[in-house]
Amino acid sequence: MKKASQEESRLHNRRLVLNTIYASSEISRVEIARHTRLTRTTVSGIVAEFIAAGLVEEIGLAPSTGGKPATLLRLAENARLLVGIDLAESEFCGALVNLRGKIVDRICLPVSGHNTENTLQRVYQLIEQLLTLKSTPVIGIGVGVPGLMDPATGTVRQAVNLDWTNLPLGSLLRSRFRLPVYLANDCQVSALGEYTFGGGRSSKNLMVIKIGRGVGAGIVLDGQLFYGDNAGAGEIGHIRIVENGIRCRCGNTGCLETVISVPALIARARQLTSGGIDDFSSLVDAHHAGNPQVISLLEDAARTLGGVVTHFVSLLNINHILLAGSLSDLSESLLPVLHQHVKNGLLPALAEHTRVELAPLGDEIVILGAASLVLKNELGLL
């Protein structure tokens, strides 16, 4: 085993100290040394560097326990900003996000036409507008892209909705904005966002299933985002579940996406009813109005999704499943159906520990997930 260099050890210690501060609302140098098992001298030196850089601030004295009271520290959460970009829906959205995952400024731009040059120019425009709003330094740009990604190179291998194939988006953005850039699939960053800022903070293992124009999943295992051997982990939307089913945009037939994605549900509801369902809003209205065909359709979708959940819980033994995307608007009536199907489909010993809940980050899940990519890679925080 190769021995760590002095610089590698120094970087490790810096990240260890910063993570300890990040995990606390306030903490003293003595407590940091106790948590990290570093010497007080090492901790004091690293903390001094962070204070000089503006990343950490002193906020007063701890209550006295008889001796000299310790000085308390906390993360200066607005000292740096992260750019998070969501390219997953019909408009491109982005935000400036502080180090605690709070959105400082947010912009959305409509996308007309899906040829490569048009969509790429829209991404540039979105980031340029966000950067003009920054009040403190931006440490990097994170992007959630719908499709197959190579996170190591920042290449979009295939994004059908954007008409992108083998697009070196990471290189293009780094060259244009002179900032670190990190990219991943939108569902993968959603899982990282929930783990970092949302409903997954208490779970070492987590799965987020996102349903919108497409269907996908992101998986966190032992606190790390799981990409898979070819960065395609979570591409559940293209599992074939219906023999001789509808042709999917991927070229196959009967994919999960052709059954429970929002466009698929709208199309099917339009066939089942006498009209009036033109978009997702009218589908939700029909459901709330008690339309029996729509209710039956959506309950079938919940049972189908429940079947997918049981397979992943049985395979990976992940106890915590979060649902994100448009179908959350129908959660009040669909979650009970989903829960029952999951319970019936699992071994009782697994079912009793399995939680299926709505993703708390809501519509900001991809933006915050993309921002957390920067936080993890640039500051080593998670």
C-alpha cells in the first residue's frame, strides 16, 4: 500500500476538520480535536487557515465549566456560493446556493426547440445570468442532466430529450466560465441532494425515484453516490415491464417509462376519458374530481412503481426510498396504494423497516443535488 504523502495527509486533515465543523451548528477547537483525534496544535492551525479564508468564523464563547471558556466556531455559510443547474424538465433552471443548501437566487429560462446548439446556448445564458448575481465567490458549477453521463469526463453520452450525444459539456463549461464543473445524471444528483440537504441525512443508504418526463433513480450506498460500472446506475425507466408494449423513445418497447412517466400517464388518460386532459394539471384535476378511469389508471401506476421498489429493496436492502417529481402532487391518494403493494411484495422482516416517503426538497431537488456535487468535490463536505 502506498504511503500517503505529506500533502495528501494535510488535505485529509483539512477536510476532516471542515466536515466536523460542517456537521455542527457550533463547535470549539477542543471538541474538533476530540472528534477528529488530531492534535490541538494541528486543529488550531487548520482552523486559522479557514478563518483567514473566510470559511469559518468565531461566534463567541462557550459556557464556562470552571476554566477559561472555549471559543465557538461555525461555518460561514454565505462565504462561498455554489451554482446548481437543472436541465431535466421543459425549462432550464439554476440557482446560486450557499454552503448549507439555501437558495440565494434562482432563474429559469424557457427552452424552445431541442437541437444541440439551441439548448447549449440556453445553458450558457442561464449560468451567465446567475454569475452576474453573485455577491461572494463561486467555487464551482454542478449540473444535473437527464440521460446517460460519464461523470469522470463530464461527457453527456446520450440525452434524448436534449438531442445531445457524446457532448463534452463539462469541458465546454470549464473553458467558458473558468470554474470547476461537475456533472451527473439528474436522478443521481437528486439522491445526493437529499442525502446532503434533505430527507436522507439520517440514512447511510438511500434511493430516490424521480418521475417526470422520464423515470429514473439515484442511489446512495454507505454515504457515497453509486454510479455503477458505466455510470448508468438507476436507469430504471428503461427496464422492460410490458411484453409487446408501447415503443419507448429509447427504441425498445414496454419500458417502465412508457407506463408511469408523466407523458405516458397523460396519453393513457386521454384515451380512457372523453377528452379534457391535455396536460399534467388537468390530469391532477380529474383525479381530485373523482374521475374513476383516472383514479384507476394512477392506482395501477402506483402498484407498478411498488413492484419496482420491492425489487430494489430485496436486491440492495435499502430501507429508505424517497419519491420525487411530478407524481408527488398526487401523493395523498397514491402513497397508501404504493405502501400496501410494497408491504405485500417483501419479506415481512424487510417490509417492517422499509420507508417510502416524499422527497422533502421538492422542485429544487436537482438544483440542490447539482450544488452538492460541487460541495463534495471541491470542499470534501458531505
